[in-house]
Amino acid sequence: MNTSSQTQRHAFGRYATLAEQASAFEALDALAGTCPDLPPVYLTVHDSSFSGVIAQCDTLADFEAWRSALQIPTAEVNLVADKQGGWLSAEATVRGVRLRITGHGLVVTREQAVPQVKVTTLAESVSS
């Protein structure tokens, strides 16, 4: 599991302290305790436009394993499409902390999207 902290407090011009990010790490620790066999992901902790943890899955199979473990319904999975293809995105809450999973390695057009998956554009994804 790789981690990085992207948590910068722009109003103060500094990054958040480890103590200020403790709830995110406690949520990840709880998840590791209940789902120790989840595939490896790249984790980032944020406290800016998106406040929470982002888990970037390299494969769709890894995304599906995380989605299933977090009990995220397929109807709540978003397909974010851009000119290069797209990726999947979904969110859950773990111990009060937002956890967004993203699934990369997806080559798909909007027309190929599965009907139960909501399709958004990159601009819509960035603004949420």
C-alpha cells in the first residue's frame, strides 16, 4: 500500500499535521483490519476541494474488489470520460471519513458505458 499526503491547508499556507489527518488514518486502519486482503492501491489523503482519502486502483479488477468490500452499489459507480478514455469512481464512508475509489486502465467511450453506471464528464468530476 503506497500513501502520500496531499493535504494542504491553503488558508494557512501549510500542510495539515499528522494529528489533523488522524481520522483518515484511523479509517484506513479499521479498513485494513476488516478487509486485510484488498488489492494494493495508491492512497492519498486530502483536505482541500475533496476532504478524505482517495484510493487509486490500477486495474478494474482491483476497483471491483474495493467496491465490493465497501459495499458500494453498482448504481453509485460513476464513469468519468475524457478524450483518452475514462475511469471509474465511487465513494463510501468509513468511520466518518469519505473514501473515494478510482479504477484506471479503462478504454471506453460514452456509448459503451454500462447502463447502470452514471456517466460524467471530467469537468463534472473535478467540481465534486
